[in-house]
Amino acid sequence: MHANKQDRRDVDEALALYVHWPFCLSRCPYCDFNAHVRETIDQTRWRDALLKELSYWAGETPNRTLTSIFFGGGTPSLMDPATTGAVIENAAKHWAFDDDIEITLEANPTSVEAAKFVDLRATGVNRVSIGVQTLDNDALAFLGREHTHEQALNTIKLAEKTFPRYSFDLIYARPGHTVDGWASELRGALALVGDHLSLYQLMIEKGTPFFADERSGVFDLPDEDSAAALFDITQDICDQQGIPAYEISNHARPNSECRHNITYWEGGDYIGVGPGAHGRVTLDDTVYATEQIPGPVNWLDAVETSGHATRQRSPVDAETRVEELFMMGLRLTKGITRKVFWERTGMELEDALEPRRLRPLLAANYLVLDNQGLRTTVEGRLKLNAILAALLT
Ligand SMILES: C[S@@+](CC[C@H](N)C(=O)[O-])C[C@H]1O[C@@H](n2cnc3c(N)ncnc32)[C@H](O)[C@@H]1O
Ligand code: SF4
């Protein structure tokens, strides 16, 4: 049975907040995030600007309840903890906080950043997501990381002592990665894991140094079959260890999923503050896609002169909204549930799916549609892009 109109309104009131910190100590050769290296950063100027833009978005979204805050980057562990604290404190003045609010900060595992953990915890951060990437020193050097195996271990141990929850990221399917090599690396890392783990296959992004290196044959990535075998062994090992995938690249112990990212994957409302931050927010029954100016200098100028640096705020039409819900929701192991789909659209899943497109995907055992909703099978999960193309275009 479905929730009524009043329940849909309650769901609309939940809001997540993303805050982007666009600076890093150095640029990793695989990364295409909005990240910049600067000799010095005027922390006070940046703090004031973030608070200004926060206040602008708060004015647009009154009477909402914040369910999560996520400081992402770049490297937000390079923020002055006083800046993190000021953002959280101001957010609490602007909106109600859900009792279980999740406040995550992405941290790189250098000793400088770990030294801030106690101060960050005192600001209200209750979860850290650490960019370990690998525990192998040679692989860390290949990935151009600033930290060593030992620093990663120390940072994880300190996170465990300091925060109620922590997660870390690993990158696999690196050049020359064998199933046996990755399996033993993953088993070693699982001994350190808390309630959550993100496992990404190395992606070669256009415009990065790795893009040029791969093209000119400096290294070769595992081929499609090897990448699939690496993905399969990852699922097997994590399932055995009680930390199954709840999303293509994200694993959690029961009830320990990242609440903030679930908001994205389930098509919930979030606002984005800081350079290049994106948002999806329902205002007067219309969902808007928002984006802030990406360049740090231009963002700062715009916020200082206009109070915010919004470069896009456009209504999302009904067809695009449905497509987005499938694109994001099918990343989740549980898929897109009937309940969530109805809450977002007021429609049954069948109303939005074309039988002639759906039927072959169900028959091929790539998708399942049942009382719970629509989801991929294990076979379908690795073919998600092709499935979405077949389902939606
Ligand atoms: C916002 S990024 C970086 C956060 C933090 N600055 C760091 O480097 O640890 C979040 C995660 O995306 C993953 N990532 C970034 N670029 C990637 C790529 N090209 N391929 C696979 N994973 C990537 C990394 O695991 C990284 O920790
Ligand atoms: S991977 Fe992290 S530390 Fe490296 S450039 Fe990207 S955001 Fe910065």
C-alpha cells in the first residue's frame, strides 16, 4: 500500500547538504574532480563565502529538515576545522537537524590531516570517508598519492578511535592487477574496515595525465573480462565478510549505508554549496537542477558580489526526472523501490516503463520487477550502462 499525499509532502521536507572544498595538496594523475592546488588559501575569506552561499540556499528552502551534510572535494580535510564548524553551526541555525543527522567529511590519509581529527569531531562531524586508494606503497606511488601505507594505517586507526563511523576508498583494476593479487589486497584491507567501504575500479578520465599515458601505451588496464572477474571476486569476498554491496561500488554492514549518497541514488532533495556543487531541489512542487560556478576565483567573486554563485537553476521535466530516477536507482542493489518511485513521481513503475523495452531485459535475467520494485540481477549489475540505454532510449 502506498503512502498518501501527506506522506509525500513529509518526504519532500527532507534535505541533504553538499559542501565542496576545491583544494588539494597535489593533483592525482587519474582525478578529474573539481580540485585545484594553491600555495595559500585565505581560510577566512572562504569561510565567509561558504556561509554566504549557505544562507542564500537556506532562504530558498525554509522549513526543511537536514538529514545529512557531506563535505566533499577536493580535500576537505585541508579545511580549517573552524570553517567546518562554522558551516555546521550555521546550518543548524538555518534548518532543523534530523535526530540521526549524518555529517561526513572526506579526508586524505596524511598525518597533517589526521592531526585535525579530534578538532573535526568536536565540530559535529560524525563520519569520515578516507581516500586510502591502496595499502601497497608501489601502487600508491603509481597513483601519485601523498601518503604511505603506514600513514593510511595510522589514519584509519585514528578514525576508528575518534568518529562513530568511518569508511575508506580503494581503487582496484589497476594496470597489472590480477584476481589473486587483488583478492589478497582486499582481504588485508577488510581487517581494517569499519561499517562501510567504497571499492572503485580505476577509471581513465579524459584530460587527465593517465588518459595520455594509457593512450601512448605507458600502461594497459585489465581488459573487460579481467575487470569483470575482479568485480566478481570483490562481491564474493565482501559478501563472505558480511559487508555486501548496496550500490555498484559501495559496501556496508547492515544499516550502515551512507545516508547522504542514498539521497542522491533515491532522487531525494539536496542542495550544493561551494564551487561546482550540484543540487536537486523541489521548490513549489517543481524539481530544479542547480549548479554553482566551478572555478574557485569566479565562484568567490560571484558570492562576494551577489551572495551566491548559482550558474544554473533549471526545472527538470517529468521525462528527465523519471530517467534520472532509473539511472540513479538502478545503481542500488535493492534497485528503485515502488515506494520511492511513487513518492518522487506519484506514478507506479509500470506507468513509466515501456513493456517492449522492459520485457527482453527481464527475459535475459538482467532486471527483476516484483512487489518491491525494479532492480538489476548480479548478471545485470556490470552491464548497467547498456541496460539503461535499452530501457530508456
Ligand atoms: C572526491 S574523490 C577524492 C577524495 C579525496 N580528495 C581523496 O583523494 O581521497 C572520492 C574518491 O573517488 C575515487 N576516484 C577519484 N577518481 C577516480 C578514478 N579516476 N577512478 C576510480 N576512482 C576514482 C577515489 O577513490 C576517491 O577517494
Ligand atoms: S583524488 Fe583527491 S587528492 Fe587527488 S586530486 Fe582528486 S580530489 Fe585531490
